[in-house]
Amino acid sequence: MTVKTRFAPSPTGYLHVGGARTALYSWLYAKSQGGEFVLRIEDTDIERSTQEAVDAILEGMQWMGLDWDEGPYYQTKRFDRYNEMVDKLLAEDKAYKCYASKELLDEIRAEQEANKEMARYDANHPKIVAVNQAAKDGDPCVIRFRNPKEGSVVFEDQIRGRIEISNSQLDDLIIRRTDGSPTYNFCVVVDDWDMGITHVVRGEDHINNTPRQINIYEALGAPVPTFAHCAMILGDDGAKLSKRHGAVSVMQYRDEGYLPNALNNYLVRLGWSHGDQEIFSREEMIEFFSLNAISKSASAFNTDKLLWLNNHYIKTSEPEYVAEHLQWHLDNQSINIENGPVITDVIKLVGERCNTLIELAEQSRYFYEDFSEFEAGAAKKHLRGVAKGPLELALSKVEALNDWTTENLHGVIAQVCEELEIGMGKIGMPLRVAVTGGGQSPSVDAVMQLIGQERVISRIKMALAFIAEREANA
Ligand code: GLU
């Protein structure tokens, strides 16, 4: 049997981290079994579904790299099929028409509550029986599923273990509304059946729907899939994850400078484990993933850990991969990398110092753009009269350099120290401020190498002019 899983978001908002984790688990399970992954858009709630949300979900899935083998299917395009199945159940007397008005149902519910009974639809209630007997064909009605009265529904949840619900707790679900539209729980079953879904991985908030859905599968003569209900994600304060906890849309993590591989690695560990391993390549996730190693209990989101992972991925990923995702931030910060070193070389040099791609873009800027001012604090401290001699000597040496390599630039700095009998800091720091504009950068010889000879020369001259002006004003 080929394993087939699906992710079935309702397009009422963006793809949030909870949904993204469910999608990831579902995707991973399919991949781990050599199976297929289906994307289905559950847009039957026409009032709340928007095209914008559909686009945001597709964008989020693509950014996460969760590619689908089939779909996206749209439930709104499948109404004929759902109605065909409603009619089939009606014809087999596994569903029936109910003419009770909302007012009548409200009245019965109030009665039940007053008698301290469980408020529920009861097909045998005398008032409902009376209305249904008196009704004529063509009167407005809903279609209800004839839920079994006896016994119970049992299923083996892959995460939570055996679950048993008595049928006495399940009332006859509406499967088609008065306006002719099929209802959510029914559509999901028909879809999962038609699409050949073998494993349903979804959020715990749907666990109450599962016994009802299982009864519908059975009534339709459809095979019942295996279920796995994932626990919730909490904020670091223990409350249900919400906007209040900061970024919850997957695309907001893109905007905040995370790599999708870092977010995927973070999400896979948020509620799933394989020994005490923390870092998983995509291949390892696929190889080791299993549904029964998903945790039953809720997991708390931890931004510090995500940041740590992001730094790890920036440091250790192929620079081409980092570059692909850095481009959005370079554009966002209007940094044009046409005129300067190859961006992957900058990433190799600067990447390990950065926790986010926002920082990496910021720290890439001086490789591509000249600046008109030095950072005030760094200039005050390092571009002083004492730096004039060392910078002048360094300038003459870099001007004379024929072979522009990091090694030779290292040699230039060493020679300046030797000839002037000064320590490394006395030339290293002024040079750093001169060529980068600020006081922090990777090794200054490697930085100068990438910035290039022409720019380095003009920036040292600019630093010398700054010192001269400062001295004149002193
Ligand atoms: N459309 C549902 C949701 O977005 C998911 C239903 C399911 O996975 O069965 O919560």
C-alpha cells in the first residue's frame, strides 16, 4: 500500500507555525515511507475563506520547501461529488431529511438544559418526530447522517494511543444544510477517501471530529485511514501560541531573517525527537521520522533556540543556499551586489557572526557600497592622530601591492607593525574602521581582500582626511 498523506488548511489566514509543523510532519511521514503528499484547500466556509489566504498558504509551503505531489485541490470545486455521496447515503437510508426549524431545536435544547440533560439533537424527540411526519416534500430541510446508536467507535491514534468514544455521545450530524451545501466533516471524509489518503496527520483540535468521521467512512463503505493527532504549540509563557508571542506567520520568519531549513529543523524538534539529536538535515529528518515518536504533550516555542539553529544553518549551509535566501534581504535593504565581490565569498567570511539574514545583509553592505561617514564611536576611538603614520604607511604598501591576496595583505599589516615598532592593534583597528566604516568585522586582511584594492585605497585616504580635519579643528 502506498502511503498518502495530506495537509488540508482552511484559507482563513496565513500559514502559521502550528499549521506549518502539521504540514511538515505530514510531508515527512509521506517521504519517509516513499509515499505521496497531497495539498487540499478546505475553502467550504465561503464567508471566511479568501484568495489572499490561499496565496499566503501556498507561498508559505513553497518557502518551507514542502512540495506537494498532488493538488492543490479545492473543496469548493467538488460540491457535486459531495452531494452525490449525500444522495447515496439518503438512498441507502443511512441519512435522512430533517425539517425541524432552528427555533424548535433551540426550544428543545433549552428544555434539555432545564432538565439537566445533555443538550443534543434527538431524532426520537416527540416534537421532532411530529414535525418530520407533517412535512411535505419540498419543504426546507437539512440532511442528517444516521449515526449508529449502539456500540462505540475505537481507533488507534498513532500519537495518543487507543481512543474509544461511545456512539451514545454522538448525535446525527448535519451533512447537508438547508441551502444545499455539504458540511465540513462530510467533505473531509469524501475527500480523504477519493484522494486515497492512508494517514491523516492533523492538529489535536480535530480529535473530536474523528469518531464522527469514522462512522461516515463506514457508512460510505470507504476504508478508514490511520490517524495521528498532534498536540498544540504553546508560547514560551505556556499559553496557546498566538500573535502576542511575536511572529506566528511562517512568512514573518522569512522577513525576520530565518532560513527555511532552520525553521524546519526547529519545527521538527518541536514535539518530535530522535534520541537527543538536535540538528537534522532534510535527508536525516526523512530517514528518522516516525509518527509514534511525536510527543503527546504540548510543546513550548523557544525563540532563542530557533535563533541558535539559524546561526548554525547560516554558518554551515552551502553558501549558495544562504545566498538564495539572503537575496530577499539584500533587496529589502536596497543593497545592490552587482558592483563588488561574489556574495558567496562575503557569506563565507561574515556568515558565522550572524544570527539572522537581516544581520548578514547589514554586514554585507560595506563590501558593495561606499559610505560617506565613519561610525561616530569607532572613528572617535580609532581615527586619531596616532593612527596617521600607520595608515599612511599601510596606504603606500597597499597601493604598491601587485598581487591582491589575503596573505599579502596580512604581510602588509605585519610589515607596518615591524617598521613602526607598533603592536597589531595600532594599525589593525584604524584600518578596520577606515575600510569598513565601523569597529566590527571579520579579520581585516580578508575583509580588505574582498573589498578590493581600489576601494581600500580610497577609504584609507578618506580616513586620513578625516584625521587631518580632526587635527585641524583640535
Ligand atoms: N481544514 C482543517 C484546518 O485547517 C484541517 C482539517 C483536517 O486536517 O482534517 O484546521
